[in-house]
Amino acid sequence: MIELRSDTFTRPTPAMLQAMFSAPVGDDVFGEDPTVNELEDFAANLFGMEAALYCPSGTMTNQIAIKVHTRPGDEVICESQAHVYIYEGGGIAFNSSAQARTLPGIHGRITAEQVASAVNPEDVHKSHSTLVCLENTSNRGGGTCYNWDEMTAIRRVCDENGMSLHLDGARLFNALVAKSESPGQYGGLFNSISICLSKGLGAPVGSLLLGNKDFILQARRVRKVFGGGMRQAGFMAAAGLYSLKHNVERLQQDHNHALHLSQALQTCSWVAEVFPTETNIVIARVKPAGSAPAIAQQFKDAGVSLIAISPDQIRMVTHLDVSASDIEKTLEIIGQIKR
Ligand SMILES: *Cc1c(COP(=O)(O)O)cnc(C)c1O
């Protein structure tokens, strides 16, 4: 089966496993796991930020950030299909007793103008707008990337209104590669950044939260409360460290593969629209309406696993366990789908 459902299906390579087996470990809740400490220092340096925190998942890093940045009753501004809003189990309310102000974006991206007009004035009737969350790349947007200028404009709106700016960078490295940007640029723009090591970077588990020293000190406490303090986590952190050192540049291959799939889908009579493909996610709206599950089943019967993310949309995600020949086979199968 060719696995295009998600870039979370990757399995560690022998070299990554070797790095895991040979990692020195200690108790990370005591701050004594040398491999976790090395990973956190490596990532903080990479982004030019003061500190980092290793966590079990990207949901946890996002939710910890929201918890630290807000007080109960506050409002979090995000795009209407943001992962923090639609895919984290209502965590904004559950964990932080905060509420979301969702803005309709274009392929997952919102503008500084939209953010500015969503900020609440100081008024007893209104909730405090204290946090803006951006997602780069955007998952539901189809792996789209923000323009740098738009993010800096959003930063200005945050500064003018005393708001913090958090980045859900689950696939930030895909954006960095696609846009030729550097982690340091992002470190200087956001108050906090979450990155996933378990998506395109290919580690089996783990995410990092980055911020200044005071923020990470508070985040460490919240991680413990959320049950995310792990003991000899260095075995997993070693995989994360390996992925940051070896699996970033190769993301370009995944992007090339995704573009081939995207171009092939555009020629199909059963495809109404393909979202702009900038990184490793391809989303196509299919016709007739409602046929996405049936099309996904046809692909599955032919040996390609993908997801119907809505009744009208299929999604393919490329990653390091999808080879050039897997892409060739998938292109053939795309041509054979019948509606
Ligand atoms: C995958 C993902 C996350 C984190 O998900 P976990 O499964 O909890 O690691 C966060 N944001 C986006 C956009 C994602 O795609």
C-alpha cells in the first residue's frame, strides 16, 4: 500500500534507530536527560530563541502555549479551519477556559487587516483579545505558506494591541524549504513556536515548543499538569535530533512529488479544483459533490491510501516513506480512476 494519508505514517530509518538506541538518557522531569537537553538547546539555537521544551505531541505544544498566553475568558484569534480550533478536541475551552474568534482565511491564511478588525476594544462587554495563532504551513489550506510580509504585518497588529503571537508550525520546515526562509527569522517574529518532529521530519514521536526563558519555565509547569512530563524521553528525543539534522533539506523531494500529483489531478475530469500546491499536501475538490469517500475507496482498492477530508475533498500527503516509484505508480492510478 502506498501511504498518502498523512506524513505521520513514517517509520524510523535504521540510522535513526541507531541514534535512538545509543542515546544517553536520564530523568527529564528532573531536567537530567542529556539527549532531551541537547535537542531543546539545538532547536532553541536554530531558531535564535532562548529556550525550548520537548513534548509528546503538537497538540500538547499548542495547548500549552495557549494556556500560558491567555487567562480564562480571553479570546484567541485564529483561522476558521485552524488545527488549534478544529482538531484539538475543544482544547482552547477545555484547557484554558478561553474562547476562539475564528476568521475565514484563504487556503488557511488570514490577513493583518482581518486580525486588526477582530481585536476587541476595552469594554466590559467584550472578552480580552490576547493571542493570535497562525498556522504555517496550513493543513486544511492544503500545505500553503504565509507570505513573510503578511506575518510581519500581523506581528505589528499584535504589538499595537498588546497581544502575543503563536505559530502552529507543525510543518514549519516544509514552509522554510519552500520559501527559502530561515528558522531565525521566525524566532524573531513569534512569541512562541510549535514544531512537529513526527510529521515530514520523520521522527516517530515528539514536538517542540520554543519561546523565551520565562515562557518556557511556565510551559514546563503546564506540561507537567497536562501529564506530559516524561522520564527517559531521550530515546525519542534522539530521533527528533536526528530528524532536524538529516531530514530537512530532503523535504524538497516531497514537495516535488506533491506537485507531480497535483498536476496529474488537474487533468482529471472528476476533479473540480486542486488547491495551490506549495509543499507536501495536495487537496483536490472532486465531482460530483459527495463522491470523495467513493473515490478514496477506488484508490485504496488500487493500492493507494489517501483520505477524504470532507464529502467533496480528497487529500494526499507526501513524505520520506513515499519513493519516486511510488509516485509513478500513483500517477498511473490517478489516470485510471473512473467516475
Ligand atoms: C499534526 C498537526 C498538529 C499536531 O498534531 P499531533 O498529532 O498532536 O502531534 C498541530 N497542528 C497542525 C497544523 C498539524 O497538522
